[in-house]
Amino acid sequence: MNKIIEFKDVSFRYSEEEDYVLKNLSLDFYEGQFTCVLGHNGSGKSTMAKLINALLIPNDGKVYTFGYDTADENLEIDIRRKVGMVFQNPDNQIVATIVEDDVAFGPENLGIPREEIRKRVDEALKIVNMYEYRRHEPHRLSGGQKQRIAIAGIIAMQTNCIVLDEPTAMLDPVGRREVMEALHRLKNELGISVILVTHFMDEAVNADRVVVMNEGKVCMDGTPREVFVKAELLKSIGLTVPKPLELAEKLKKAGVEIGGTPLTPTEFAEEFKKITENRG
Amino acid sequence: MSVISVKNLIYGYSKGTPFEKGALKGVSVDIEQGEIVAVIGHTGSGKSTLLQHLNGLLKPDSGDVLFEGKSIYESKKTLRECRFNVGLCFQYPEQQLFESTVYKDIAFGPHNMKLSEEEIKKRVYESLNYVGLSEDYLEKSPFDLSGGEKRRVAIAGVISMEPKVLILDEPTAGLDPMGKNNLLNLIKNYNEKTGNTVIFVSHNMDDVASVAQRVIVMNDGEIALQGTVDEVYSQGERLSELGLDVPEITSLFIELKKSGFDLGDTEYTVEGAKNAILSYLRKGGTL
Ligand SMILES: Nc1ncnc2c1ncn2[C@@H]1O[C@H](COP(=O)(O)OP(=O)(O)OP(=O)(O)O)[C@@H](O)[C@H]1O
Ligand SMILES: Nc1ncnc2c1ncn2[C@@H]1O[C@H](COP(=O)(O)OP(=O)(O)OP(=O)(O)O)[C@@H](O)[C@H]1O
Ligand SMILES: [Mg+2]
Ligand SMILES: [Mg+2]
């Protein structure tokens, strides 16, 4: 698989008086993959994300994004053409006074033709269910509505890689499901690489790869199943496992011989059928 | 007597513009002393708007909010009294944080209440501890923190006032799983220890199930449904019409029942599901 982002022995701190937030981080991301990044509050996820598109520059080591050295200021525009980003707080990225202009801002900067932008903006707004708000002011919306606008912006850009920092934190259950489906469609239909920072374990279940950060370092890296099987380690660093697996673990402790690593309700039901069949 | 009484609140944003929006369309509800109430509802349903009326930050177009039986809008004095007794933590911590250090930010409320320096200090340390941050954070700027750390400081800043009514707008958003669990325990402990009322908004149906005594479901500026967790969560179809969902454990239970396992009442939490499954297996002699 093609490497699209490469962290080579990266250390970063926000100021000289402070401790390093990232410590000798080496980490690669690959083309066409859906990668979820998990980690406790303050573990360095957002910092890592901002280093990808040159919003921050390493103190030591190198970050190469699509081969471009992020420390080279001349390459900033090239990098932003390749990687789009949704920030943790949507207020930080509202740039226009009308919703549809805000969503169009990214694609405009990429030099995409007018009609194509029009089409993409409308589509993106429909995907996040905000089409009827297209003429509204983005500042005057509810918390979750602002978040939806930010997500529409990145959907419309269709950059090769998109990085989303807790994009669903303020969404209602249906909105969260819709956004997750949309991100998987971007990956499957357009081959867009997705890097998703999240605290929702159920969002990580369908990822190709899960990276777990702890105190500025990568502490686990693998498929969702490989990562979630290590429930004790995850708990020791402030995380947890998906609910169906947590339930299976609890039942095992109480003497029920339920097998496998059920990550979803359906997988749990299948494992549960097996034990009752064996007994019966 | 209800601690807060909301009487037929009507509120619209952007009045007189083409975007005029009825955010609250006649909401009435009584909050009893000592309750833990969860407010849920789809994006834009009016949750934050409602909460901002409960401590008088917004003034309704019509209707009234009573705190301990008296209108909070009656005079400056009643409004001020309400502000000290009803503590609101905003949906985005950035809306709330403004001091130069974390210490000053958390001390702001107690300071305004004219507590002694000693008492203020005690409350700052206690609240910080409550939200799971170490003392190393006290001299940092609240703006130089991660998203989840900001959330914690903002919550500490409200708890330090020990409000009679603690109101939290999406307090678990952005917290890591351990932080989320701690916060849910904090809500329970605060309520049990002080007997004070807690009202919180959440999109997380699991969190709501684990602490709320009453659930209020908002839909398009109105209260669409309310009752105990059981009463509300048992209406799965109605919930999905309202843009919501049942907790993950509930969908797991529904899957099991579809596969023919007669597990009894639907469960919402991992602990509840574990017990129901164990008793099912014991009854069937498989355990
Ligand atoms: N602007 C800043 N100035 C100084 N320190 C910062 C700044 N932003 C973050 N930090 C610190 O760097 C560390 C990592 O922060 P980061 O935002 O990367 O964490 P995170 O993993 O994204 O956490 P969260 O889950 O809470 O969003 C934290 O300890 C935080 O206090
Ligand atoms: N400052 C504002 N100006 C104009 N309209 C607003 C403003 N804030 C919110 N609204 C509108 O009022 C309605 C209710 O918003 P509110 O913030 O109360 O929703 P909410 O239930 O808290 O949603 P969320 O779950 O997204 O936070 C929404 O339709 C929203 O677009
Ligand atoms: Mg972050
Ligand atoms: Mg809100």
C-alpha cells in the first residue's frame, strides 16, 4: 500500500517552557484506508492531526504529507490541496457569513470549476441534512448544525485525504450514523483516505485500522479486532471497548463460555447462538 | 414546590429577518428539587435554547421561568439570585472560558459570590479534582488545552459554585471514555451528596440511561415526550421518528430477541443486560 503520510521520529511541544506533547512519534498512514485514532484527553491526537497539514511544524523529526515536507513553507498550498481537515470546534473554521459560501470556500481554493462547486456544495449539504439552511448564517446555528456545516465543507472538497477531529461529538444519533456512512462512502466510492479522531469506540469498529495514542506515543496499532481484544490495556489508558464486547467480557467472568470478539450487536447475537446450541 | 417551573416559553431567533426561527414553541415543564433530568432531542430541536432560559441568559418572547416559585425576570435582584443558584455549563467550553489561568477561571464564580479566599481555594482544588485534572493545570491558560481538558475546566468552573441546580449542556462530548464515566459518576454523586438538582443534555442514549431519573425529549421547539428512562426508551419507533435511537445494548437485546431468546424486559445498560442474560441462562439450565 502507498504511504501518504509519514511521521519520522517526530517530537513536538507548544513552547520551550512546556513538556513535549509528542515524543519521537513514528507513524505512517496509507492510501485508501479508513484509520481511526483513539486516545485519552490530552494524548496528542489533535496535535498529531495539525502536524499532518502543516498547521504545526515538528520541533524534531519530519512529517511528509504526500511526499511534501511540512516544514517547507512553500509547500503549504500543495499540502492543503491534498489533505482537508475538520477541526474539533466548528467555530474555529467558519469563514463565510452564509452557509453555502462557507461550504464552497474549500473547493474554491482548490480551483474547482463553478458548476462543479455548485453541484458538490448542494450534494454535501444534503448529505448532512442542512440543505434547507443553505442561506442561513453559520454563526447563528445550533452546536450540532455548525458541526454538520464543517463536515459538509470537507465532503465538498474531496481531497485525496481527509482528517476529521471528533466530527460527531455534538451530533444526534441519526446524524452520527449518517456522517459515518458518508465517510465510508467517500472511502469506498472515491478512494479517499480517511483519518478519524474519535472517542466513540463504535465508530472505530468499521475502520480498516485503529491507532491508539497514549501520552504522545502510539501505544497500539492494528485492526479493530486486534486492538479491542486487549481490553485490559485499553482500560488502563482511559479507554474502553465497544459495548457488545464489554458485555461478552462480563459474561465470561461470570462463567458464561461466550467466544470470539463480538464488536457489534449482530456479532454478539451470533456468538450467543453458538453457546446455546452447544449446550442444547 | 418545583425548584424550576417553566411556563409556556416562546422564543424566536433572528426576529424580523427572513430567517426568523421559532426555537421554543410553548414549552412548559416543572423540575423538582433533587431530580436528575436528561434533555435529549435531535440537532436544532431547542435544547440549548431551553437551558439558556433556565438561568435567565435568554429572555423569552412570552412565558416565564420561576425559580423556587418566583419569576427570575421580575427584577435585577431575582435574576442575580438565579444566576448564583442555577449554574449553566455551555455546549462548547470555548463559550465559557475567558480568564488567563485555569485557577482564575474556576475561581470566577465563587469570587463573584463573595466567598472568602480560603473557601474559594478549597473549591477550586475540589472541583479540579472532581473533573480529573491534576494541579499542574492550575497555572496554565485555559486556551492552551486539549478539547477534553477545556471541557473539564469549564465544568469545574460551574461546580465550584455548588449551584442548587446544576445545568450541563452536552457535558460528556469530547471526553475520553474514562472521563465520561467519571463525569456520569460526578453527576450522581453531586446529586446524592448535596441533594441538588442536575439537568443535562446528551446525545448519548447510553449515558442518559445510566443516570437520568427523568428524560425530556425535545422535537422542533416542543417537548415531544417525557417520562422515566423505561417509559421513554420503550418507545423505540417514536424515538426514531424523533431522530433518536435506542442505546447500543438495547439494539443488542432486540437482536437476541429476534433470534428467539426470551430475555424478558429490554435492558439499556451493560450491567442490566449481563444480569438478564445470566438469569435467562440459569433458568434454561445452561449455566
Ligand atoms: N495551544 C496549546 N498550547 C499549549 N499546550 C497545548 C495546546 N494545545 C494542546 N496543548 C497540550 O498538549 C497536549 C496534547 O493536546 P491535544 O490537543 O493534542 O490532545 P488530544 O489528544 O487531541 O485531546 P482531546 O481528546 O482532549 O481533544 C495536552 O496536554 C494539552 O494540554
Ligand atoms: N444564535 C442563533 N441565531 C439564530 N438561530 C439560532 C441561534 N442558535 C440556534 N438557532 C436556531 O434555533 C434552533 C434551536 O437551536 P438550539 O441551539 O437550541 O438547538 P439544540 O437542540 O441545542 O441543538 P444541538 O443538538 O445541535 O446543540 C435551531 O434551529 C437553530 O438553527
Ligand atoms: Mg483533540
Ligand atoms: Mg445545543
